[in-house]
Amino acid sequence: MPLRLYFLRHGQTSLSRDNMFCGSGTDAALTAEGTKMAEAFAEHYRTLSWEAVYCSPLSRAVATASPLANHLTSKIIVRDEIKEIYFGAWEGLGVSDVSQKFHDDYIRWSADPAWNAPSGGGETSISIARRSRALTEEIRATYSDGNILLVSHKATIRIMLCDLLGIDISRFRDRLACPVASVSMIEFGSRGPLLKMLADREHLSKELRELPGT
């Protein structure tokens, strides 16, 4: 079996439901529906043989990883490298508020988030790519094959996928979807990383898939 990295975005939170900026500076909890999404993932994927489960330290990610981890003998490995981007002064705000209060910064960030950070000390996409790449390189050095789960966040997952696939990181918001509780998977073969699954949500019921949550 080749090495496969599964990327799971956390379940719905009240801020994802309302399309607010929610980065590493906001430790939002799962909604009741978000918890159901985590449980649905665990039920669907529990039969896979998992080598390890890595998780962002933010509570919404840990709560999403926990139902599957409860079925496994191994513990969740919490790593800062895959926490969400820090949105600085934009944390907890909606797009319209950010555009009004931080208009010039928002325009620059929207045009090229790779090198332009959110106002108030936010992180660039390049910094996310660098810190997350350190973990993927560590995983590839540790495991030659098997299934590895990484439970993370919307921006971080898309940046990691772009970085692995050679897609311009400044376009992560334009090229890849990552709705709540979606699963993407990359398989490593002789010619490098291959995207085998993107933003899959078949493990969710129709009712859960239709909930708002970006």
C-alpha cells in the first residue's frame, strides 16, 4: 500500500456557519451539527487501517478527530504545524466588516494572500505552507506506507494541498474547495503526490451536507 494522507476539515462551528473569519486566534467549538459530522466521518472511515491521526490543537479540530480516535488504539497527535491561519484583527468578523474597516489590507490580501497578511499581525499563506510542510516531510520520513489522517482547517488544508501539488499558493482560495467536514486525499507514488480525492462529503447525510458552513 502506498502512503496516503487524508485531510479532514473540522465540522461546522457557529462562525463557519455564518461565514466569519475564524483562525487560530478564535477557538470556536463545534455546533451540535458539527459534532454529528465528526461522528459520521468516524462511522464511515473506522474500517480503514490508520497508522496515525494528526490534529490541529484548536478545539474544533480535536472534537472532530475524537470520534474516530475513540475507535483506535493510537492517540491523537496534536501538532501546531496544522493549526489554522491566524487572521489577526479580522478574527471573528465577517467579510463586509473586514472590507469596510481594513479595506486596503483586505484588497491586497484578496489579490495575493501568499505574501500579504491580514491586518494586525496575521499570517501569510507562505508562512502556513512552510510550517505545514515541515510536518508532511516528517510524516513521509516516518511512514513509508499506510493511511495517515490530518484533521485541520479550511485555509490550512487548501494551502497544504497547493504546496504538495505545485499549485500557486496565492491562488489557494480560487482553486480548491474545502467545505466543513470534507475529506481530501493525496497518494504518494513513484511520480510524487497525486490528488485522489477532493472535498468529498459522501460520509455525511444529505441533511448535513446541505447545512451552511462554508
